[in-house]
Amino acid sequence: MPQKACIEYMPLMAYIADMDYLLQTPAQLAKHLPSLRNARHLTQAQLGMLVGLNQTRIAKIEADPQRVSFGQLFKILSALGVQVQLLTNEADSEPKTPPDAADW
């Protein structure tokens, strides 16, 4: 019979100060994913339970973030209390309204 897990954790702000990182490569993300998980005091297995993946899959994603779908990545980041912000390289650009999904 499968075991049910109960994971309790404090809000991320109780552990760390605001952190903003500009990530430009999967290798940079690979360094941050375990740190973010550890800041939440979660094991790979516990994070996996939160997002519906097994521990082995979480380990593979942390080792090589290129192997993850956007959907899985957003689930993981959300479970870790991380928001994603898209930025342009233009120094003086104003925030823009995102295009409709049909325009992609």
C-alpha cells in the first residue's frame, strides 16, 4: 500500500532573504535548484511528492535541467516558492503586455 507523506515547511522568507538571480544557461540553473530545495529543507523525494515526480527524476532534473519540460520546471519552481520573470536585454525597455497564446 503506498505511503502518504505529510510535509510541513515554513514560508521561504523565514529561511532566506530575497534572492534575485539572472540565469542564462542550464548549468547555472543546475547550481541553483538544489540550493533552493535545501533552503526549504526538502529532500529530493519530498520535492518529488509535492510535484508528482519520483526522487530519481528530481535528481536527474537537478543534474541536467535541459532534461525537464517547462511544465515540470514551473511545478518545481512553484513548489520551491520561486517566481519566473522574463526580462529583455534592452536597457531602457518598458514592461510589455505578453502576446496572446495564439501569437506564439
